[in-house]
Amino acid sequence: MRGETVARLAGAGAVDDLRFARSRAGALAARGAGDALIRHDLVGRGVDPEAIEMALEELEPEVERARQIVTKLGVGRRTARRLARKGFSEDVIESLCEEAVAEDAPPVVR
């Protein structure tokens, strides 16, 4: 019964995974979320994986969104941790906060 109702609503255009994914992804990105957090949120809401990927592709690139946060907060360990909590990829965090992350690394003992 539930499936039939959803199918009828989708057929009428009232339920549109892509439209929802675009809207939700844009809202989360505007609040400083990285791609992993956005993807996790949308998967948890039952959005079609293809719609999720399309919505992510339409956002400003993740590295640019992260760069805005780094510009606002400065380069440092706290910023790197914040980016990680917000679902930004390790590659993006390392590329923008490399020096701060390197300072935190324990010395190599040989």
C-alpha cells in the first residue's frame, strides 16, 4: 500500500528524489557540509544513489567549499578537525591544512 502511494505521488511529480536531493544537498553545503556528510544524510533519507551523485555534481566543488571555511577560520588543527567532522574528504583537508596537520604528526623515530 505504501509503495503504491509513493509510486502514484512520484508519477504525479509530487515525489521527486532528484529535486529533493538537489535541495537538501544545497542546504547542507550552505551550512558547511562536505560531500561525505551530504551523501550520508541523503542515503539515510532513502534517496536514490543516482540522484545523490547528480546532486553532488551540481554543487560547488568540495575543495572550494572547504577553502571558504579555511579562509574564514584560518589554517590550523581545529579547522582540520572541523572539516573532518563536517564530512570533507581527507584529500581536501590535507591539501588545505597540510602544514597544520604535519605539525600535529608525531616525530618519526628510527
